[in-house]
Amino acid sequence: MSPFSSISVHPEIQDGAPVFSGTRIRVETFYDFLRIGVTLNEFLDEFPSITRDQALEVYDLMKRQYTLEQIASAVNGPQANIQANTGRMFAAAA
């Protein structure tokens, strides 16, 4: 089970990029919008299929400096652990 309920990754949806669950909207799009100064409310107005809870969960990951690759790995592999802010992944102890 994914530690991030708001995000899904499937190889046949957006080429396997992390997307908001139940949509085809890439998490990367959200990151890009926030980087250029779009507010959370403006983003939600633009993408009404995304819930506020989903956006806030992903916003928290962005604030904790999770990369898109780290998110994709965590969604795909519950056995993988991610150290936020380091860009390093390590295998969980069995």
C-alpha cells in the first residue's frame, strides 16, 4: 500500500509519472504551478477533479523537498524508504 493516498503511479498513465489519484494530472504540474507563483486555490480552480486534501498532501511533500523520483519510488515500492531532503533512498530492514 502506498504511503501517499493522494498519488498513484501506473506505467500506462502519463508514462508512469506520479499523478493525483483518480486523475491523469501529474504531480509535476502542481509543483510547476506553485514554483511560478500560482496559489493553491488557483490551482484547484484550474483542476477541479483534484481535492483540497490531495493538493495539501502533495504540497506537504513539496515543502519537505521530496523529488518526483522519490515520490514515484515510494508509491511503487513500500519496501523502499526515502530520506527527505537528502535525495537518498535505502532498503528497509527485513
